Amino acid sequence: MKTYDMLLNAALKLLEEKGEAQFTTRNVCAIANITAPSLYHHFGSVDGLLSAAIEQAFSQFLASKQAAVQSDDPATALREGWDDYVRFAAARPRLYAAMMSRVLDGAEIPAASQAYSLLLSRISAMQNRLAPSVDDVASIIWASANAASLLYVTAQLRNTGAPSTEVIAQIRENAFRTILNSEAGAQP
């Protein structure tokens, strides 16, 4: 494996296991078993490596979204996409938190923009079944998926275990009751 890839893999591992607070040159180099000058040669700085790792994480997330088998029913496909999003955060909460931190900091991450475009296309496919506008639906779906995901990220802070599947399902279904017009129904 090339040094670049070893450092990138070490960065992702560190983000997943320890989070962004522990993301230091020393910690990444220790995992990769590579010296700091090699990190600086390939990424310029530890922040350059962090940016590359976050971009890689978004690319992995987008690839999984694109590869997922979708229902032919647009509302079911949107639910499945919502569930995939939350599952990603549940499986990788520290990495998810670092990814969202970069988005909130205004980083331009092409895979993040593409993932949002994918959400908009899934919503547009069911436009005739929606109560609010496509943009409002996107906001509701985005906010509800992020709220559910944050329950996994903050479980340790709240000194609780992972949220129950019932709580996650309730957040999702409340969002879907809001976006679907009464003729479409809340469940597919």
C-alpha cells in the first residue's frame, strides 16, 4: 500500500475510533507507522490530511447511497435513503460528527453536494405526493435524518445507550407525515 493511502486509512481509523479531538500528526503517524515528514509531504499539514479524510468519508457515503437497491415506490425509496443515512451515523458516529463539522465550517466537499443532489432527485420523483415544496421537503428530511443521527453522536454525552429503534422510526415517520399529502398516506 502506498504511503498516501496508508495515511488516509490511518486518518479514517483515528476519526472513527477517537474522533476529531484526537486527530493529531502524532496519532495518525503512529497508526500508519509513518513519520511526520511523510504526512507533510503528501498532505501539506495535518489539516490537509483531515480534509482529505473527510472527503474520502463523504465519497464512501455517497458510493453506498448510489449502490443501494431502491424500491420502485419513490416514498419507500426516500425512507430507505433516510434509514441508510442514519445507519451510517449509527455505525460511525465520530466520523459522522467530523464530517458534519466540516460541512458546518463551510468546506466545499463535492461528494456532500452530490449526496444532497441525490436527495433532491429522490424527492422530485415523488413531487405529486408531497404537501410542501420540494425544497421544504428536502429541509424536513435533511433535518430529521440529522436529528436522528445526532442521537447516536451524543449518546455518550447524554450518558445513554444508542437510541431505540422506536425513537428513530418515530422521528422518520413524523417527518414523512409532514411531507406526504393526505391522499398519499404516511406509509407506502
